[in-house]
Amino acid sequence: MSEPVDFETRLIGLPAPPPVGRSALPVGTFMGATVLVTGGGTGLGKAIAAEFTRLGANIVVASRKREHLDAAVADLGSIAAQVSVANGVVGEAVAGPARTPPIARLSDRGEVGSGTPTGPAGNQSPGNRSPGVLAVECDIRDSDQVATVFDAAEQRFGTVDVLVNNAAANFPVPAEEMSPNAWRTVVDITLNGTFLMSREFARRHIAARVPGSIINVGASYAWTGGPGFAHSAAAKAGIKNMTETLAVEWGPYGIQVNGLVPGLMPHEDMTSDIQTNLQRTHDKDICQPALRVGQRQELGWAATFLASPYARFISGHTLVVDGANWQRRTLTNPPVVTVREQMNLGPFAP
Ligand code: NAP
């Protein structure tokens, strides 16, 4: 009988990343730029928005729920205030730890409410060059609401320079039990919403003749298939393909389009459905070739690189940040376990 592997002493896995708070790019790389992140009030979207904020970007967060928008304003606004002080580019407006972060948000009725006001990027008042955070209620399935987000962003900050299509919907369900409505909803949010946001961004950029960058957050089951997630996997495959198409169509207009795929990056905002599924099917670290799961700042660093001036010749590419987990294969496959068994469901009863 072979000895059990002693993971503590014999294997080292991939090194841990630097802690949250470090940036991958020079200070101020995105100072004066505006970055719109869909679903930026939770989980990985908020982590991506945080890294752009640290590098000086004005952030626009678009999603549906008030509590998520409030979380974005609070958390990103407080990072923005620290960045301003740390960069030493701000005068009296945000100096001092007790000041309200320079934030503003739209209310349900689409009015602009503001904390300590900042001017739009590019024409901010002297002495107040801290990044701003704007949260806008928007369902990305609705093209009118999508246009409203861009209008609000432009009114506040000027042109949106970077669009991060991060919002998505997902939950595990065996395909035979998936309702037509569940299929349509996930595909509508994940694939159609990504297209509508991208289309609006491109139309404005093409008309204005200014370059821009789109990052589409995907998933590795776009390549492998996603048993238990047929709706989401199909939508993410569509996003990967669309990324390649749009990069070619819009390259001549100065628009880069790239994909960004996270590996397993647990966070406290994951739905209870997905958290429960993870607990059942993963023994976390030892199931990954890296011998660890991803940390969300690692995704944020990759996003800031892809949208940065240092990646101007990268377009139509999908960057996977998962420690090679999606390529993992064994010499002999383990026994097949159906999705129903993985989810502890009984026999299918039509
Ligand atoms: P999450 O916390 O569930 O976030 C989803 C976000 O999308 C929420 O902020 C939600 O905000 C927003 N959203 C959902 N429907 C929307 C709609 N119709 N209009 C506007 N916004 C909408 O997900 P996550 O785990 O951070 O994942 C972020 C991205 O990474 C997703 O694209 C996901 O597929 C991908 N991903 C994640 C992992 C992982 O390990 N976490 C792995 C692979 C891929 P509201 O509810 O306020 O609308």
C-alpha cells in the first residue's frame, strides 16, 4: 500500500500572493480614468473595483440591489480616501482620517445624491483629486437602464474608459430539473447583459473616437462544460466567443476586448447554494494543483493589467487566473458521480 502524501512537508504548492492592499502597477496608473464594474458591490467584482480604486480610478458600480450599491460606496469610498492621501496628490479636501470619503450615488429615482462632492474626472477642482465612487441601480438585461448607467457615469466623471462585465447569475441544478425560466434568466443576465453593456460602451466610444478597454469575466467551464451549471457554462462559452469577435470588430476603433477567468476564489458574498455545493465537492486547497485556492486580489491585479497601458497589444485574449486548475487531469479518471448524487438529490421524478 502506498504511503499517504504528507502535504505539509513534501509539497509546497504555488506561493501565496502579496496581501490585499498592494498594487501590481505603478501608483496612479488609472488616475483620472473611469472604470465601470457591473456587479461591483459584491465578491470578485468588488475586489476588481478595489484594485482599480487603489490605482486612482474613478469607479462606477452598476447592479440591482440597494444593499450591494451601499456596500460598494462604503468600501470603495474608504479605499479611495486612503489612496488620495497615500498618493499625496490631494489637498485639504480629503486630508484627515475623519472626513467622509468623496462619494456620490444615484437613488432609486435616479437622482444624484452626494457625500463630499468631487468634480468629474478631468475637471476636478484643484486640491481635490481623489478617486470618486458612483453607484447606479441597473439591471443589465434592460438596454434603457444600461444607457442610463453610462449617462450617469459621463455626467459625473466623463467618458467611461474601462468596462468590466463582471455581473452574472448562477446556481447549481441538474439539467433535467432546470426550468425554462431558470435557463433564460441566467443566460439573459450573464450573456445578454454582457453584450448590452459592451454594445453601449462601444457605440459611445466609436462615436467619440476615443479608445477604451472591455474586460469580460468568464469561467473555465466555457472550455470544459459545466455539469450542474448548464445555463451558466453555456453563457460563459458565449462570452468567450463574443470576446474574440468583438476584439476584431472593435479593434479598429481603439477598443480592446479581453476575457478574465477566475479560478476558485471563495468570498463571503457567494450565494448559500454555491457555498454549500463547494463544501460538498471540494476539500479546498488539496484539490487544486496550486495546493491553494485563489485570493481575490489576484484577480484584481490581472484585471488592472489587462486594462492598463502596459497591455495595449493584448486583445481577444482570455486570461485564466486559476493556478492551472482547469487543465487538471488524472491518468485514470475517478468514478463518475452524477450531478444528482453530488447534490444529494434522490432519483429524478418527472
Ligand atoms: P456574486 O458575488 O454572486 O456577484 C454577482 C454580481 O452580479 C452581484 O453583485 C449582483 O448584484 C450582480 N448582478 C446579478 N444580476 C444582475 C443584473 N441583472 N444586473 C446587474 N447586476 C447583476 O459573484 P462572484 O462570485 O463575485 O462572481 C463574479 C464573476 O466571477 C461572475 O461573472 C462569475 O461567473 C465569475 N466567477 C466567479 C468564480 C468564483 O470563484 N467566485 C469562479 C469563476 C467565475 P445585484 O444582486 O445587486 O444585482
